[in-house]
Amino acid sequence: MMRTVGEELSLEEAEAVVRSADKDGDGLLDLEEFVGLVGLEGEEEKKERELREAFGMYEMEGEGCITPRSLKRMLSRLGSSRELEDCQAMICRFDLNGDGVISFDEFKVMMMSS
């Protein structure tokens, strides 16, 4: 692909490019990852990708949601230490289904309203 646009990459450089675009870590680029790599995504797709990346920073690995504990951990990393009860209250504000955690869809609503 790179040769068709006048670029030449070594095997090591090509592997590094694939690694940088491989969001799920499977060693391959799916359509979404490829589109992100070549910059063909539209504004909506770009916004969705950026929201997913931000969501990923706050969620506990493997949980698929933001928990009070994962929110506390991330806020601590950002220099804004909070008590677990504060984090529960913050989550409660945008927890639309009342399950005590923030799903990606709830996170999206939260981010779009701010």
C-alpha cells in the first residue's frame, strides 16, 4: 500500500505502523483500524474513536465499564484524588440504567452533554 503512494517502509517500520494502529492487540488491522490508519474516517467515526479511547482510559481492564474504583484510580493519576464515595456520586449522575457503573453509551451521553 505504501509503495502505491510513493513511500517505502522497511519490514520493521511496517510492523511498527501496524502495532500503532492495532487497537485490539491481535496483530492484525481490521477495517476500523485500517480506516483510522489511512485517515479515511469521517467526522462521526473520528469522534466515536476518540470517545472510545477516552473511555478506555477510565474503564477497568476487561470490565467494559467505568466503575467507582476505576474512576478513582484515573482521577488519582490525573492529580485529582477523590474518595470512593465521591466517585460513586459522580457515576450516579450519568448512570442512566442504575447499575452503578458507566457503560460506553452512558459515557457518550455524558461527554456530549458537557
